[in-house]
Amino acid sequence: MKTRITLKELAKLLNVSVSTVSKALNDSPEISPKTIERVKELAALHKYRPNPTAVNLKSSKSGTIGVLIPNIANSFFAKVLSGMEARAQREGLQVITYISNESHEREKQISEMLTAGFVDGVLIAIAEETQRKKDFEHIRSIIQYDIPVVLYDRIDFDMPVDKVGIDDRKVFYDATRDLQNKGLKRIGIATSIHHMGVGKARIEGYKEALREDDTFYLANSAKLESLREKTLKMLLEDKVEAVLCSDFDSTMLTYRLAYENGLRIPEDVKIIGFIRGGLAKYLTPSVSFVDQSPDKIGEKAMDVLISRINRKNTGPKEKIIIDTEVVHYESTQFVKKGASLRGN
């Protein structure tokens, strides 16, 4: 059975964008008469017919936002989604959530569904596997369909879209400098996300803060056993005085290894991690952490998308940075020599 040619296929045959084909078929003044003629001739040749559902939803908004979440098991993204939902509700919008499970193929499938025209805009945190493959064509395809897109959290990508997240480089630059100013020299970093954009930025911030005579200590691996070995070496052989942990797994692993090997926190080693505040304060000792304000990221990302959908903002695409802070708990307390935190 012969399938009907799509707008995307027409665009590929003509070597132009989907947006150009769509505008040409609607006699947009933005498109030259010659291009309009070429597009219409090819459309007639292939008996192209627009999808009536997509046309209807395009002309009258659906009131629905599509959200791609890479990992729902990560409580950070649950908080981000909560912020998005709260903002959408105030606008009377519905949110449809899709989970990529960090899969490139799943993300592609979801993206293809979203170009069908049943959402007014899309919020995306790019999957880990997509970042590894460096294949973003499916996301660019959504953009070509003139569907507003906002990247959130994972934002260091060269795409013509709005972006909302934190300054990951600055977070660890400031944290490293703060520890240095308090007299620490041997500061290390542990990470299981060194291959991802946010992980790379955090390592860069730490490295930039190191002084000429400082040693670069790094424990990095996406495989837990390998990360365990490298972190153990950093703690026991390199005897670092503090560890910056760039994600939940490295935070909890470093904390556990210190306990297992008789290292006292914070007397022997100090820890700053990326961990949920509600958990950090109930550990013993409690763990200092980077407060990313995930609900604010979600709310702001939705706010920016709504402005684009309603054409309240037609200016250049923006990169919006949400403020962060290190919340200091017991794991970064400075105890006087000879004293013990547990003795206080």
C-alpha cells in the first residue's frame, strides 16, 4: 500500500526546511514566488495532502505542552516537572510527559510523535545516549516544524532555541575557591557524568579554580565499580582534604567509602555533593549540597515557552541562568584541631 508523502519528505526532496515548505504551500510573503512554484509543483506531482488533524491543531492551539524527561527516577527531574506543572496550570495548559530513559532511540520516537502537531510547544532535557552519539537531528526536526522548543537543565548545545538551567561551570569554580580560601589545598572531584555536558562543565569549573601549584585530582567513571576504585585511591592514597561530587551517585559513593575506611567527615575529608536537600540534611553527618532550585528551573522553562507560544517574545533566543547556592551542612564544617564534630 502506497503511503502519503509527508511535509518532511517534501522538504528533503527540495533540500529546504519543513518550515519553508509549509509557508510556501500557504503562499507566505516570506517565500519567493519561484520557491512557492517549485514547492507546489512537487506537492502536486506527489499528490501531497496536508494532515487535517495537524492543520486544525496548528491553526487553533491545542493547549497542550510536551515535556521530555530523561530519567524519572532522578528526584531532581521530578521537582523540575512539578515547577512546570504549576506554571502550566496557572495558564490553563495541559502537560503530557514523556520519559526517554536516557535512550537516543526512544527520544527520537517521542520527537517524531511531537511533530504530528498535537502540542503547542516542547520542553526537553536531552538524553544521555543522545549526548554520547552527538545526534540531535530529531530535535532539530521539531524546530523545523515551527514548534517552540526550550531546553532545560542540559543546555550547553548549539541549537537555535531558548535554554533554562544553571551555570554548572561557575558552581564548582566557586565551591573550589571557597574551600581554597579556607585553607584547603588537596581538593578532588568525583563524577559519574563526566561524559555529559553538565558533568564536563562542572569539571571545567573545578579545573579553572585550581592554582598553579595545585594538583588535579579526578575520579571519573560511569561504571560504579571503576568509580569506586578511583575514588578510593583519591581518598586513601592522594589523601584529598575535600571532594566535590558532581552527581548523586558519586556523592553517595564518596560518603560511603569514607565511612567504610574510617575517614571522619568533615575532620578528615569534606564533601560537597549534588543531592536532594531533603535527604542531605538527614544523613549523619549531614551533607553539604548544591541547591539547583529545580522547581524554579521548571517554572521558568515553562514561562519562557508560553511566551514563545503566545508570541509575547519574538526576539532572539535566550539562555537564562537560575541562581544556585551551596547549602553548608556538617560535611563542610571546619573543626578545630584536636576537636571532634561528634563531641560538640
